[in-house]
Amino acid sequence: MLLKQAISCLCRNNLYKNPLLKNYSLIATVLKSQLGETAEVKGWVKNLRVQKEHIFADVYDGSSAEKLQIIIPKALKTDTLTYGSSVNITGKITKSPRGQLELTAEDVKVIGQCIVMDGYPFNPRTAHPPEYVRQFLHLRSRTNYISAMLRVRHSITKHIHDYFYERNYTHIHTPILTSNDCEGAGEVFKVEPDNEETIKAMMQEGKNRETVYFGKKTYLTVSGQLHLEAICRGMGNVYTLGPTFRAENSRSRLHLSEFYMLEAELAFCDTLEKLKLTIEDLLKYIFIETRNTNEADLFLLDKNNKAPKWLDKNFVTVTYEEAKNLLQKKGKNASEDGLNKDEELALVEICQGVPVFVVEWPKNLKSFYMKESTSNSSMVDALDLLTPITGEMVGGSLREDDYMKLKHKLPSDSLNWYLDLRKFGNIPTGGFGLGLERLMQVVCSVSNIKDTLPFPRWPHNCDM
């Protein structure tokens, strides 16, 4: 124990002592420094203002929503110091007449030139429309909007892990390649080698093209749920956060072909109430923590972005039938296929903007693994959480733990292993999936989901 403490202390004391690990200050740190300190910053020039004796440069490095104003004596100005160029600047921390910290430069080096007239797509002091910025995925992290979005995404991801770590959930890396279509909707991407020689050689062994490599049809995952269910029955509460893929032919503001899904599986969970309380607690935790860590970013994204009024309210719960009745009173008749996006958003509006759990769904509208209701065999113990902006954000259910009922509903023999889970020391479980990008839309008040991640993919678009 004493040896571990000594090593830990040594590591902390030597943090950043090696100049190869850290030899300059992040702007987020400089903005909290003391007057008169010497600082070295590296970043990109966002704006240049030339005056009689000095040049004023706004420099940012992605660490903060704020930029650092740097006063550069004209003697240090070079032709390569332009808008968009990357720089290494050393100087003393001073204070502007308005009381803001700034840096008076003593040494200026241009690391990388930016030849603006040679096709650089962004202009200083210009708020470019999101549709325009999306044409330049390789450069759009230079924009204030996207850099703020990515900092918020980083923080939300951390808050998710913190939440589950503090509650003793185990983080599981579920596979991206899978032989099952968890949702059974057929919206999967098939995987096979992109090498004709490999395919021909393996097909000579008697396999067909679709199963030539793995021995069975293989897809990009649409969900890690079934894998979590297997791990949960040996590890207790578990969760995963990773990429999922849907071959859905939609280019709407709410759909992506590749997105991140947070999924959790709760051991010994036998009531929807426990599942609902977990989801509500998680969402409120994320919203509160993100406002604490990224207030400036949220303001940059939307100057009207305020803490939701529902943070101190209980989420609303209605049954599927009650939801249909509420919509009918507002002149909206739900179809037999469930609730569409307009109806989901209308239901949230009816409930005054408070997120809404819709529970007790007809069996024919939900997946095979959802537990049949004990009070009505035509219904399942499932839930959807509807929120402003996105409609459905979370889907979840109790899992069918009756071996015979599940056997009759199993869509494929390839899922016989899933039946085995109910034979050997089975437990009741429940779980949910939450779309990270849809959560981002609500936290950041962003209309289009394509602006919530660095490299969006949707039908006919897979740049880079």
C-alpha cells in the first residue's frame, strides 16, 4: 500500500514536468492566469485588426468558447500572419481597458499559413449557415458553432460515464460486427470482404458470398442490447456507449446512418417504474452537469438556451391508449403503426413541454424481446420517452424472461443462445437505448442532428 501511494504521489508531482508532455498553455488556462505571468499559446487566428502601432489578433485553440486577444507590435508582424493561420505566440498577460485578460506578444511564429484566397471557405466575423458549413467537414471544427458543439459532446460523454461509474455499472464494449439484427427491421448494413481474391478463394470451400468470411451473414450493429443482456446475467448492471448503424432511407433532420447509442441493462429489474426512474434521473443529471461545465458553449450555440423548466418536475407518464386519446382530442388521429414524429412532438406540447413516457404498447408494434404484460397478453411492458425537438429519444422495456413465450417469438434459430440465457440462472432484466445525438439536440437546442457530431453520415453522404 505504501509503495502504491509513493508511486501515485511521484506521478502527480511530475505531471507535465517533462517538456515533451506540455510546453505551452491552453487558452482556457491563460484566461484564468495572473497579470504579469509569461504564457506561450498555440492556436489559430480568428480575426486580425490592424491599427497604427499594434495589431490585435483573436486566437483560439479549441479549449474554450472564448478567444484570447493578443496585442502584437507591428515590428513582429509578418505577411504570413493572416486570418486562419496557426501561430505560436509568447508574451506577458496584461489587462485590456475593459478589464479582460489579454496577451502582449513578445515573440510571434506562424506555424502554418492560411492562404485565404486559395479556397478557404470561411470568413471572419461571419456566421455561416449550417448547410453551407456541412460541405466542409474537414474544416468545420474551425467554426465557433461546431467547436462549441464538440466541447459539449465531450462533456456529455464524460457525464454519462461519471453517472454510471458512480452507480457501480460496468462499461462493456459491445461488438460493431454482429450476426443478429436486434430490432428485426431489416435496416442493416451487410459486411463482406472488399477483396475478390479472398472471396473467390473462400468460396471454393463451398461457402456462398454472403457467408464466405464469417460463416454466417454479418452486419454492422443496430444495437448492443442483446450482448448487454448476456453480460448482465453474469456481471449485474452494465452499459455501453458506441456507434450503431441503420440503413434507413431517410435524410430528415432527425436521422443518421451512423450514430452513437447509450444502452444500459439493469439486473434484477422487474418493473417499468425502476426503468423510468433511472432514465429520468440520468437525463436530469446530464442536463444539470452540462450546464455547469459548458455554460459559455451553450450560450454560443443558442443565446436563448436556458435550463429546461422540467428539470424540477416529474416526467409525465401515459399509456399508449391514453396518448392516442389525448392526440385525438387535439384533432390528431394516431395510425395503427404507432406514433409518428409529428404526433410525438404534439404529445410533448400537450404535456407543456415536459418529457413524456409512453408505456404499455401493443405487442405487434414492438420487438420480440419485450416482456408480455401480465395484465394484458396483447400488450408489452415497453416505454418510449418523448422530448421536445426530437420526439422519441429513449426506447426501453422489460425483457421477456419466460422461456416458452420467448421461444415462440424468436425470429431466428441463430438467436438460440438468447434462449439459453433463460435456461441457466436467469434473472429479470430491463434496459433502454438513448440516442446520443438526439440528446445533443435537446441539450443544445439544435434542430438538425447532422450538426451534433463531427462527421455525419446519411444516405448519399459519406465524405471523408
